[in-house]
Amino acid sequence: MSRKRILITGAAGFLGSHLCDRFVKEDYHVIGMDNLITGKLRNIEHLFHLENFEFFNYDVTRFIHIHGKLDYILHFASPASPIDYLKIPIQTLKVGSLGTHNCLGLALEKKARILIASTSEVYGDPLVHPQNEDYYGNVNPVGPRGVYDEAKRFQEAMTMAYHTYHGVETRIVRIFNTYGSRMRLNDGRALPAFIGQALRGEDITVFGDGSQTRSFCYIDDLVEGIYRLLHSDYHLPVNIGNPDEISIKDFAEEIIELTGSDQKIVYKDLPKDDPLQRQPDITRAKEILGWEPNVSRKKGLKLTYDYFKSLSKEELMSKEHNNFEKFIKKN
Ligand code: UDP
């Protein structure tokens, strides 16, 4: 029997590369696609020798052509950290809108099932806690996160339209904060920032007074949830995340303890529109997918720390974290 063929956009990114690993392992033929603006080839180069993996360096905001049959699409291409949105706002908007449109058009053409990566950012700075899928959110469209949040909200609307109007088989996952190996050290997110600072012997920078909360999910749990959602028959959004909520100050302290460093915490201004609290209500994922996370933060953080420790000294010290300059000139 011929292998199922799956296109994964954002294949060289943190989430995309782990999804490539999973689907290759399940014996799918995986077609990875990424324009490498924030993704890194290093995240997928261990797959290049496999006969069931191929890769295209391509920008999905342009028309996508795939030769032959296609059974599934996972649309994971997008910048995904606050620093990224500030530096490449237009590209962030384009990949969530035009990129999604192209992926949905491809799904229609190929009669493929498509799963779209949405985000807890659709809830904005939430007024309901924890957040369930029926909450409409509290998003500032013109704030610094607006380019990401609104692109993702548009993406969900577009996906539902292809479902209802064209009958495309669509799935929407709302991803909450996730961590693990292959996160970019300098992408501005809390976990790589804190671990990088600890490894370099710098102070840990907590924004605001650190009382804002997040709920961190280990990558393997997220991948399992996405795998189950793709194979379910449920087309409405599903939260996937770990409800184990913690304040950012306590999180910084956990990382200081884990790394055995004697760094101190320094407090900086809270960025505009930084959500004060975030915790997924995962009742729907439990009921529909029989899914819940099972990697504790203690275990997941240890695995992630081991990854960051394995990076070379140059990587650890480098402040460079993307290909923005090169890319922006072209677009
Ligand atoms: N944060 C921080 N110090 C840093 C980076 C982030 O205190 O060096 C805070 C950030 O303001 C936010 C939380 O950590 O309140 C989580 O930030 P992250 O960027 O990881 O995720 P998001 O805000 O998108 O959920």
C-alpha cells in the first residue's frame, strides 16, 4: 500500500520539525516546506537522507504546487514570538492570511484534510479564565500583537469558510505556550530567554512584576494532541495545552533552580498588551480526543535544558536569531 502523503508548512520551525519527526516515524511520506525566515535547516537535516522525507525552501504566501496526490496538510508556517511580530509584522500577516488561503486552496484541489495551527493568542488578554473554545477573546487589533492575533483569527474564519462553503475537511488547533528542544535561543520567549541567560551567566529578565501567568506544555504532548485531532472527525477549534499554570516569576525561579545557577532576577517593563493570565480549558480535547498532557514541567524542563546545554558556545553567545534582514529586502 502506498504511503499517505502529508505537506507540513513551517517544517523547519520548532513545532513543524517535531511534527515532521512524528509523521516520518508513522511512515507517512512527509513533504516539508519552509522559507527559513525563522526556521532552521538544522532542525530537519537529520531527515534529509530518508526516502519518505523531502523539503522545499518555499514561501507559502505564493501559489503552492505539489506534484501528485496529497492526503493531509498541516499549516504551521508563521513567526510565533512577540519579537518576530515586531520585526516582521507584514510577513506575519501574510502567512496567516495569504499563506492560509493557499493551503486551503491546495486542500480543496487535492481533496486533502487540512489542520491549521491557531493559537491561544486568539483569546488576547483574556477576561475569562481558564479559556475554553467558546470564549471569543479580547484582542487589540492595533497593538504590537495585533498582526499575529488578527492573522490567526482571520485564519480560523477562512478555514471555517472553506469547511462550510467548499466542504473541505478542516481541523483547527489552538496551541497554548509550548516548549522543548529546537526553540530559538533568542526569539524573545520566556523559556529560551531564561535558560540562555542562566547558561551565559546573565541576570534573568522578568517583565513586569512577574505575576502574569502562563501554562507550559511539553512538545511531545502537543504533537500527540495534534496527531489525534488530525485523525478525528471534529472540525471546530480544540485547545491543546497543559493547564498547569504558573506565574512568570515562579517560572524564572524554577529555571534558576534547574540550572543550578546563582543568577538574580531583574525586572523590566511589561511589554504592551502582554496577557496577564493564560490557562487552557482542555475539557473538549479530553472528551473528543481522549487527550491530556502527561509530561510534568519538571521532566519537560529537564529535557529542554539538556538540549540547550548541548548547543555550542558560539550558538549560546550569538545574538543572531533569524534571517530577517535577508528576507525583508526581498518582500
Ligand atoms: N517574559 C519575561 N522575560 C523574558 C521573556 C518573556 O518575563 O525575557 C514574559 C513575557 O512578558 C510573558 C511571559 O514571559 O509575560 C511569556 O512570554 P512568551 O513570549 O514566552 O509567551 P507569550 O507572551 O506569547 O505567551
